[in-house]
Amino acid sequence: MAFVKFILIAAVVSMELSLSKEEDPGVTTKPMAMETKVHISKPSITASLNRQVLYQGEDVILHCKVPEKVTDLEYAWDKDSAPIDSSQSTYILNGATVSDSGKYSCLAKRGTTTSEKSDPQVLTVKNPPQPKVSLSVGWSRVFTGEKVTFICEVLDASASWRYTWLRNSLKIPDDVDTNTAGNSLSILSAKQRHHGDYTCETELQDRPLSKALSTKFALSVQDPPQPKVSLSVGWSRVFTGEKVTFICEVLDASASWRYTWLRNSLKIPDDVDTNTAGNSLSILSAKQRHHGDYTCETELQDRPLSKALSTKFALSVQDPPQPKVSLSVGWSRVFTGEKVTFICEVLDASASWRYTWLRNSLKIPDDVDTNTAGNSLSILSAKQRHHGDYTCETELQDRPLSKALSTKFALSVQDPPQPKVNLSVGWSRVFTGEKVTLICEVLDTSTSWKYTWLRNSLKISDDVDTSTTGNSLSILSAKQRHHGDYTCEIELQDRPLSRALSTKFALSVQDPPQPKVILSTRWSRVFTGEKVTLICEVLDTSTSWKYTWIRNSLKISDDVDTKTTANSLSMLSAKQRDHGDYTCEIELQDRPLSKALSTKFALSVQDPPQPKVNLSVGWSRVFTDEKVTLICEVLDTSTSWKYTWLRNSLKISDDIDTNTTGNTLSILSAKPSHHGDYNCEIELQDRPLSKALSTKFALSVQDRPPASLTLDTSWSDIMSVDTLTLKCEIKAGTLEWNYTWYKDGLFEQTILEETYSVKATEETFKSEYKCRGNRTERPQYSSFSEGFKANNIVLKRKVLLAISGCVVCSIILLIIGCIVLRCTRKPEKQEMVKEDFFFSMTDSKTQTSSPLQEYLTENGPPLDKEERDESTAIINEAAPIIEDQIKEEGLPSKEAGGFTSFKVEKSPLKEKDGLQSLKECEESTALLNEAGPAADDQINVEVSPSKETGCFTSFKADISPSPESNGLSSYKVET
């Protein structure tokens, strides 16, 4: 089909194109050499299908034609004023859809010339109209034999439609019962086979796409439903006066049925007692004449073939039966506690009757003593309130007119006389072994009663210890099993349910209460000297007991340290002899069987335990800053001890370094002040006599090995090298150390060597350095060294070097001056000058004058006598100071690696060369002290006297820098 459609479309398109070529020859073959302005008339649109309405899926071609024969035309299409992408004279719609509906227009143009827009061509595309099946004659639910006519309705009635009928999707052929004419289908006589879903299909001639199928129309064909008579109100077996309502039920409740009621096959007319309404028949008050078989007949209006008759319903009408009360169990005169059972008898036992029991015309409710079951009323245990006239009323469920009342039955109920239990011999509280006699007394003695004794609600039988005689019960020797509540029960001869029970008599039988020894204080272990009070406790405090105290099975008598008062025993000051097991014995007056002995109470009397101090953490010999934890151990750990710590017999208080917790003393950071002997003292709360002191524990605290930081750079290198070498020395014998260095309080590094080099910069000079030794064994570290700042030592060394330079330069200048004077002043005596520029004492004596004397005498300014004599004396006195031999010795430093002293020594003067008198020696000494160069406070000039001559033999100058410099230690000149 699709292929044929395609061939038709191709043929139409080729035909249109050929016509276009004939009308516009040369349109596409030869272009114009130059544009010529032409007039284009208004085009018109024609459609290939001459139909106003298209159905979805059909094809159509629109042609845009211009009256003139103009070549090289172009066309523009639009739909509803919206442009369409097409420039041909034809516009083809293949398989039109509803969205293609609208107004189509076109125009023609050539160059700049454009025609007027054509008149719109209205194109309508829609789905084929769906037909609808409806009933012309009949009903959707028909009964067999009835006629039915269907109509197939189409909204577009202007076209010539062709109709096809289907039942259950199968085409329906004409037969005897079925006839089709135009858009109608008639079923002349409905059968069961005509039941189903009916549809009709419509189609236009030569337009297969116009085909449409109606929705289904369900036709039900069945036999007329048979009605059924049922009871809406009432019962099939009713009593006179009751109401009965019948219902005629039809399964098909959708139709309007007409109902006819019959009794014994005769139509029932309405009267005073009978009423019909719709499908119901009501008998307002049943009579004997209403007894019979009831049926109903149903029929639809104007549908005689729908008539149907129900089956029969039998109704029975009679008077209610009267019940009767009779006694099943018991007597008409009963005692309280006896059982009574009534029966309500009804002759008609076929129905389920509901029974109501009344006493003195009041309804009896169920309770503990009364029980109703079916037609019986049971009084399980008769009471005074059960006395009265009994009737029963019968009634069927929800049928008040079936109610009937029996005649009265009189019941007499009274209480039996209550017995009472009394004590004849003994006590209500007895001890095991004692005798008791109980009596059961009854006020009514005119009757022969039978007595039964019960203990804790259980019957008592005679045995060795128990005997019953008449109304008495004797317990010859009380036992624990005789303890309980005693009652006596009486009963009349041959009336087992006339039984009466006495009230309870409580008999207490128990062993004499065992006393218990307890301490009035909180401890069973006491220390010597403490006070102890024992109490003999008895649970039975209602009786006056006599108390006897025993220690280690021996009776205790009062003495200086022991006192007994009522149930208490007091030991004023505990001794070792008071140690032992204590018991107390109790007994009642004239009741020897009440004697009882308490269990043993062990009292421990001992001296307080001595504590012992032990090390938990640390050592007995510690270094400063180490942690130490001491434990105060007590063998008796069962008691809560209070601990006090002492050092050198003084109480230790908690502080930053010391903490006490329980029996422990923790020294978080040991100090020399923690050195000493430690004791701990223990004491129990509120027991001062429990105090005990431990033996001493010696704790030794010593300082850590000191660290010393010195400068290891020599005098000669301090001004030339760019690094400073620091040396960390730890005075700790032969121990091996690692060294940790700190700069301005911050960790720098840890090294194995004791020396540490730092860059000699401005920042280095201003920084403070410290060192500390570390090792893996104790002591694990030394103390910190003093802080070292290079800036101070460098400055001081520069000053010392400057002073030393000045001293050396002065000496050199002095020597040079002497040489110049010697050479310039006495050239003729040069052969007499020795290699030394200093003279011995011998030379000074042999020569008349020295060059200095000669110079001063000959060339100096004129001097008076006093000045000359003074100068001469100074020179003569200074001469013995200089010896013949001069030793120069540079002593290397052991510590800094550079020299620490410069020493010039000469041999001591011989006795014959020395000064001649003590006065001269003293004057020379004073002279040298005055001449000493005090360049610095740290330069010391020392003149030592000689042991041989009584005068000095040496001249010593010490130049000592500040202690922190660790550089040169002395400059020494000795003679």
C-alpha cells in the first residue's frame, strides 16, 4: 500500500513539473542578459484534492499559479503568516497531520519585482470521527426473548459512511435473529449467544484513512432473576404480638421491579396488621392467622418476559411458653457457706432462650458467690444477702414479646454460729519445748457440732506432740512446725456445707532468739589502751532478758578495766589479756527453755603496726631535678590509714616540688633542700592511740656535675680569626659526656666534642651561649654553665692588648733611649759597656759614676745641692734591683692554649752585694712600689722580701683579666 502511494505521489509531481515547463519555457535554461522590469499579477492556490477536510495521513499538493506567462519566477510560501521553506510553485504535504491545518498563501517574484500575496487556501486536517454505539430499542441488560436495536452514530453526517458491525471483535452476519439496515443492528429475539461487546466500524468510499472504530457497548443477555423471600425483621418462628418483615430480594437491583406477595399461594391484601411497601411485607402484630407459606412474584414494567416467582418461606406463629424454678442442689433453708443451685425449666427447649434471674423482683448480677450458666443459678457460698424469693424470666434474643416469668421460689439463708479459739495453757509466743492448749468455743451448744483444727489453713492430725479431744487442741512439746495461725472449723452432722470457721489465733513458736555481740565502735581490731564497748543485741526487745558475758568460754566478772551494764560490756583500757572470743547468754524469768547463747565475737587487741618507708620511683641517692616517689607501707592494709610525712622530724607540706597522695610522697624535682631522713606516721581516723612512726629512710640529694664555659680562642688569634671557639668543661671525674649548646635560651645542637665554634659576627658577640652535658646513664645531664657573651671578653681583651702594647712600647723606648744616651754622651768609654744595658751591683761600686749620673752632671741644668743628692740616691738605690743574669720564660697556658704569663727572673743577690741596712731596704722597696705602672686595676705589683737579706729578692707584676674572659691569666716579672 505504501509503495502504491509513493508511485501516485511521484506521478503527480512529475506531471506538475512538466506543466510548469510548458508554461514557462526557458525559465531554468537561459538566464536573461539584463533584468527587464515586468508586472506579476496576484497568484492563486489550487489543491490536488478537492476536499474541505483532510483526515490525518492523507496526501495533498498545493499549486501557486500566476495568470501571466512570466519566466524565471521564484515563489514564497507561508502558513498562518509564518514563512515556509519552499521556493517552488508547488507545496507537497505527505501524510498530513492535525498540525498542518491552517491558512496557506504564496507570492511570486522576479528580481526586485514581487507579486501581491495570494488569497489564503484553508486546509483542515483532523482525525476521522469516532462512531458511537447506542440503543434505539431495548436495554443494555435484556432477558432471553426480548428485542434489541443498536444505532451506530457518527457526528459527521454529511458524508456517505459505510457501516460494519462486530460482536466481540468478530463481524456479525445477518441471520434469523439478526438484521442490519444502514447504521442499525436489530436482534429480534435475544439469546444467550447474543451476549457480548458490540462495536461498529465506519469508512468513507475510496478513503481508507477515514476508517474509525467505536468504543465497546456491553450487552448482557440472561434469564430473568428468581427472587428470594428473606426476613428483614423477625424470625421464622414468632410469638403472638411480634413484628415480622419479609424482603423480596432480586440479584438484579438496578432495575425497577414490581412485587406481588402471596400466602399459601393467595395474594395478600393490605389490612390493619399487614403492610406492603416496595419489596417488603410487614406484619405489625403477628396473629395465629398469619401462620403459613409466603412467596413473592417480580416483574419489570412493560416487560412481561421478566416475570419470576420465589420459593416458599414458612412462618410459624404461637404464644410464648411459661418457665418454672426448681432446686437442683441444696435446701430451701440453708446456712451461709452452703451451695444452692436453681434450674429454670422451659417446655420449649428447641429455642435458644435467654434467662434472667431475680431475687425479690431485682435482677441478680454475677459475683464471687453467684454464677449463672444457661438456665441455672448457682450460689457457691450462701450469704445473708442471698435470702429471698427467686424467679426466672425467659426471653429470646432481641424479642421482647417472647418474655415470660416463672412463679416464686422462697430461699431462707442464715449464718452458722462462729466459733472462737482461746488459750487455755501457755503463751501466744512460746519457745520450742514448751506446752500449749487451745479451746474452740461455740455459743450455740444445742447442736452436735463436729470440730476440725487447722494450722495455716491445713487440717491438724494427732501425733506424738499434738492431741485433740472434743473442742480442745493440746501441743505437748512445741516445735518450729507448730508455729502459725490456728483456726477451728465447726460443721453440723450430715451438713458438710454448714461449715463455719473461727478467726485466726496466731501462735508463735520459735527457738529462743539468738543474741548477737556487736561493737559500739566501728572496729573489731583495737589497739592497746583504746576503749571497747560490746553490746548484746536481741531481736526480741519486748521481753526483759537477763544477760551473762563470757570470754573464751569463761564468765566475765567486773573489775577495774571491765564493767557490765544491762546488755553492754565495757573495757575501759584494752589490754593484751582482753584479746579473745566473746559471747553473751540470755534467759527469761521462770522459762528455762528460753536460754540462748550468741555466736562468738572475735576481739583482736594488739599494738599498732609499724609502717616502713620504701622507694617506689627513683633512688636513695639522687641528683637535683630527678623525681623520687616514696611509699609508706603498712602490713595491715585492711584499714583506712591517714599518712603524715616528715623530713628530719619536720612535717612535709605540699608545694611545687612535693606532692602527697594517699601513702605516697612524690618529689617531682629534687633539690638540695630535699636531702635528709624521711619518716611516715600513720594514724586511723578518730583513733589517736593507733598512731605509729616508721624507721628513717635516708635520701641523699647532690648537685649535678657543674659545667664551665670558656673561650678557647688564644690571645694571638682573637683579633685575626673569623670564628670563636667555645669550650664546655664538666667537672665530673672520668665520665664521658655529650654536649648540648644553647643560644639565647634556645637549643642549637648536641655534639660529642667539648668545643663549639661560632661565627665571629656582631650578632654572635651580642648573643648569650650556654652548654650542658648529657649522657645515657645517671647522672643523665649536668647543670647548665653560666651564660657567656663574646662581646665583653673581646672588648676586655682589646683593652688588655692595648695596655700590654703600651707597656712593651715603653720598655722598648726606654731601652732605645738608654742606648742613644750611651752612644751620644760617652763615646770614649764605649769599650767599657757590656752587652747588657743594665749594671750589676759590683760595677756600680767600682765605677765612680754611671752614664746617667754623668749626663745629669755634665749636660743637665744646674741643680741645687738637695736635688742632686736626691737623684743620686734614687739611682744608687735602684741599681741592686737588676741582677747579672736575666731569664725570659713564656709559660703556655694549660687551659686556653695560649700563654698565660711572661716571667723575667734573676738570681737572688748575694749577702755581700745586698743593701747594707734595713732602712735602705725599706726605702728601696717604697721606691719600687711608687714606680710600678698601675695601668689597670687588675695589674698587681708585688715586692717579695728575701729570707736571707731581709730585703726583697723579686719584683712581680701580674696582669689579670676579668674572670669571665678565660683568656690571659697573668703577666709576671720576677727578680
